[in-house]
Amino acid sequence: MKREMKLNSQQQQQQEEQVHTQAERATEFATPEELLRHDALQTPVPPAIGQRLQQSVSQIKPLPKTWWQRLLGS
């Protein structure tokens, strides 16, 4: 009888630990953008893709200044 109670308390303790770890892992996001930002922070970019991205971005020409930026000297 005591052994059964001991096993039950151990099982209960294990179940509680599992619930706590699942609760710690679960994160609720208000918007899809928030989810994507969180995922981007957690996922490392492979070096080859990072280099290709840098090359692509460096080839983009800056947009010409608008009339009000030229007027204000910005």
C-alpha cells in the first residue's frame, strides 16, 4: 500500500513537471507578425544565405529624395 502511494506521488510529481515545462514552452502571440519576429530571433540564418542576402541588398539603389526632402534639405 505504501509503495503504491509512493509511486503515485512520484507519478504525480512527474506529471506536474511535464505540465510546467509545457507551460513554459507555450507562448501566445497577439499577431502573426509578433510570431514571425519571435521565430526570426530563435532561428539562426545560415551563413550562405546571409551572404547572398547582403549581396542582394547592396545592389538595391536608394530611392530618390522626394520634393519635400529636397526642400527641407533632409
